[in-house]
Amino acid sequence: MSKNDINLWVDDERDPPGDDWIVARTYNEAFDVIVKGDVDIISLDHDLGDYDEEGNELTGYTIARVIEEMTYLHGCKYAPKVCYIHTANPVGAQRIAETLIATCNRHAPHMSIRRVDAEEFKKNWKNS
């Protein structure tokens, strides 16, 4: 399966920086896109206000773990080329970054990880 230049914006509240993004408001929506292996760029919020059936919180960190596991088990087609972390939660951002950096170092050296401010990112994306 080849990359189809899909940009995935994962955030329960904020809108993406442009019309060229698929929006996932929940973990399940993001998961459904990621498992197809077509994501070129992903931008992650941490706090999604989402929970599984047992009451466990599903966050941007949980999504980063899915990327890590899918890349480990099935190869680089599940690792986006660029991962932006746009959450305002500093602890969540650190956890996401650590997981994605480990994925990059172990399984997907082509992957780039960047911490960004959501509003600045949106403004700059529209101007690029």
C-alpha cells in the first residue's frame, strides 16, 4: 500500500489548519484512518475526552502507541512521514513525543516529530 498524502488532524475541539486534512474527533476515528496505512502527516492533540468501554481514557498518547505497535508489527507503512504534536497539555505532549521518538529510532527513521502551538501551526499552514 502506498502513501496517498493523507493529513490526519486528531483533536476533539479544534479545527484543522486547512481543507486538506481528515479530521478525527475520537480515538476510533483516528484508528480507522491509521490502520489503512495511508497517513502521510498526523497532528495530535492529547486530551480527546474519549474513553473505552472500561472507562480507560483514550488520548493522543494512545494513538501514538498504536502507531508504534503497527510500525513494529507491520512496517513503516504505518509510520507517518511527519508527526506534529499540537496539544496544550505539556505532560501529554512529552509522553506522545517520547513514544514517537522511540518509534522513529527503532522502526521508522524517516519519521519527523515536531512540537507545535496549534494556533500558530494553523496560521502557518494556511500561509504555506
